[in-house]
Amino acid sequence: MTKQPIIQLYHLEGICQTIAATEEGLTGTEIGKILRDCRISDIDSGLTKWKRLYNAFVNEQNRNQCSNQILNFLSFSMQPSRYLGKDELYQFRLNELNQRLSFIGIELTKEARFKNVNKATTLTEAQQRASHFKNKLILRKVHSEIIKYCDNELLDENYFHSVFEGIKSVADRIRNTTGVHADGINLVEVAFSTTNPLIRINLLQNDTDRSEHLGLANIIKGLFGLIRNPTAHTPKIKFIIDEDEALDIISTISLIHKKLDKAL
């Protein structure tokens, strides 16, 4: 392998603090094993995890004047096979690590391979390279319309506006599908009328069909009442939405879009 440039010590420290974090990072046993596998001397095994790793990395770089074995360690530590049944932990570590790596112009892919990227120069740019919120939604397989309408808000981990834009995506889709230029509950009632429906998610041939059809309409109206109307008229600081709530709401919006995909 071509010799890779030395990683500056301040970047190296941040990388070690991330990959060997107290709670979410590698265990001491894992660090020791991967150091051995990568043939990096474990010179201070009695120190705290990140300092142990940092000293090992610094010693390795000084000895070989390149970062090859350090990058090899990071790749070994993020091999997908190590994270079977631990999807969220894997994605969390990968995101945190890539925020650090973005400052030196590389990124670790989901296949645990490195690729060159433009260097991040600001905290905001680095954070947007690896949004935990967006990736949690991707793990939930949310509908593509969510990403289309809310991408910037998801990257910024802006729960309030992600939810608001997500609900607006449903209204826009109904208007685009039906040509009706109403809004809110009026839009839903016209589009999902059982006597002259402009959107049908089934053939409306029996009570079960009508119940399903109206059920979806009521979910949409409920979201408008619960979230869209309050968020449109209440200051953000008074309408608090945390990550768990935002994930649940956006998953519901995604379900609506998936139902609309099957509309007749």
C-alpha cells in the first residue's frame, strides 16, 4: 500500500476519543486484540482506553512515518461483521468517526473502506457529513419523499422543522395527485371522500375497504391537528420535539407515503 500521510496529533486525539469513547466506544479487550491484529505495539495498556490508543498510534506513526496501520486499525474496528445485531451502534460509531475523518479529507464507507472526500473546514460542515438522525431514519427505511422534502433539516438534526416539512410533504403530494388546491382537513376530506374519492387506496367495495380508506384519511387529519397546525403557529422554543418523538412522527408520515404509493 502507498504510504499514507501522517495524521496531525490534534486530529489523532479526536479520532481516539471517538473510537475508544467510555460508553459507545470499543472495549479495552477489543482495542488490545485489534492492535495485535494490526501489528501496532500496545505500549501503554494500563492507561484509559483513548489515551492507550492515542499513544499506540503516535508511536506507530513516529516509527513508520505514515498512517497506514492506523487506518488499517480503523477499518478493522468498523468491519460490518463485528456488528451483527448492533445496527444502531455501528451507525453511531461510523457517523462519529467520519465527522473526525472529514477534517483530514477521508471517509470510511459502510464496507469499511476508505475514500477521499473534500476536507471539512467548519464544525457545521463536519456534522452535516454524518447526521445520526438521518441515518436512523434510513435504517427505518423511510419513504424517499421524506428525504426529498426534509434533507437539510435531517442533516442539521432539526427535529422541529423535519417534522413540519415532513407533514407538508403529505399535503403537497395530495394536492399534486388530485389537483385540489385546498389545505389541511378540507384537502383530506375532498381527496378521500367516499362518494367521489380523488384518491383511493383500495376498491371501496365493502365496509372493510371503506374503513381502511377513512382510517388513512383520519391519520392524516390527526397529524395535521396534532403537529402541523401547532408547529405553524407556535414558536419553536415552546413546541419541543425530541429525537424519539420526531422518529416516531416521521415514521408515521413515511407510512402514509407508502400507502399513497399504492393508491388506485
